[in-house]
Amino acid sequence: MNTIKKLTEADLIQMVLQNHEGAIAELLDRNKSKFYTAAYLLVKDRYIAEDIFQDACIKIINSIRNGKYTEDGKFLPWAIRITRNLCYDYLRVAKRTPKVTMPDGIDVFDFLSNGEHTMEDRMMNKQSSDSVRKMLDFIPYEQREVIVMRMYGNLSFKEIADMTNVGINTALGRMRYGLLNLRKMMDEKGILL
């Protein structure tokens, strides 16, 4: 099993073509946080992002097995593109689905799906994260994308640059300006985190 961990992605892909289950698990395990982060960044809901992540893993493996991936050393950007496309498909459908909110502004489906926590826990979590989420919505998309990938996805700036098809200096600049914008908003609103 330890030998599988030492293989390159190209070797793992060849093993996936031969239906080697250990290679499939290793290939997905190496990149799972990046796939999930790409999904979460776009849909902004962890449960939906988990569903899209699972669909993306299935689609990635099926695409490899069906010969739709040619090894050129760009597995991660190719797989992220699949994940993003699934997110866009979801968002197109969600845009047509009406949102049902209660009088206090909570989405009915959020209320129903979070039965494992007490109402007090949900309210405290919501209050502590709402300020940051709201502020993230007010900064430019490119800056928000880099901040979420870096802070929540624990991706390196090199990985972020590759995933967003920009140079590493551009990714660093977007992070810097995004954080400056967040700090400015926090100062204006008197928010301490």
C-alpha cells in the first residue's frame, strides 16, 4: 500500500485504466481538498459542495476509464474544470428554484436539513460566520475566490494560480487586496473577529 503513495499521478492514472481500486482511492485522496474547495467556492454551501465533490469524483474516474483524459501532466486543472462545470450546472438549476425563507430570513431548507444541531448552536454559528460571509460577498469575485481557496481550502498560491489560470503574483495580489478590503470593511463596521 505504501508503494501506491509513492507513485506519480501519471502512474496512478494508468492503474485506474486497469481498474485498480487502490490507485483510484489514492488519486482522489491526494486531491480531495482541492476538488471540494473548488465546489465550495462556487456554491457556498458545504452540503451541496460535498454532493458535487462526490459527483465530480465519479465523473473524473469514469472519464479516465473512458479514455477522455490524455496524460499531459495537467490532471489537477482538468479535474477542477470537471468540478467547476458540475457547480455551474447546479447553479443554473438552483437559479430557477425559488428560495423559501421564514420571517426571520432563515432558508426553510437550511432549517430542515440541520436537525443534528440545536437551534441555539445553529444561531451562534450563523451569527459568527454571517459577518465574514457578507463581507466576502462585497469584495470582487477574483479576490474572494483566492481568499476562500487559501483560507478554507489550504491551497498554496501555486495551486491557486494553476486552478485560476493566472500567474502566482496575480494570485498573491488578489489575496492581498482581498484582505485589505475585508479589513477596511471590518474597521468601518466595528467588527472584531
